Amino acid sequence: MSEVTMRVEGMSCGGCVRNVTGVLKALEGVQEVEVSLEQAEARVRFDPAQVSPEDLRRAIIDAGFDAPA
């Protein structure tokens, strides 16, 4: 397993946190997701054989948030 912490911009409420958490958990290979509104970040444990950090970033962006590299 690998772990990455990604910046997530544009979240303003608990609903945003649930949205980001949901889209990340839906990706195959993602084992654990912790999203912090206060820190504006997502910590993700994932199987790099199944999903890449770029896939995670794309899912966040597709959900309507910014995920700067």
C-alpha cells in the first residue's frame, strides 16, 4: 500500500468533505480516505498497482474541486 496527502481546494462544508470522500473511495484500489475541511487536504491509502495519484487527483477535479499538484 502507498499513502499520499493531496491538497483539495474549494471545499466549504461537510457535504463537500463527504463528496470528496465518496469519489475517492469509489476508485478501485483505494483502501482508506480521510478528508479534512480545516486542513483542505485528503489523505489516501491506495494500491499503486490499481490506481495512481493522478487518478485520485482527476477524481477530485471531476467532482468539482481543485487538487493542485
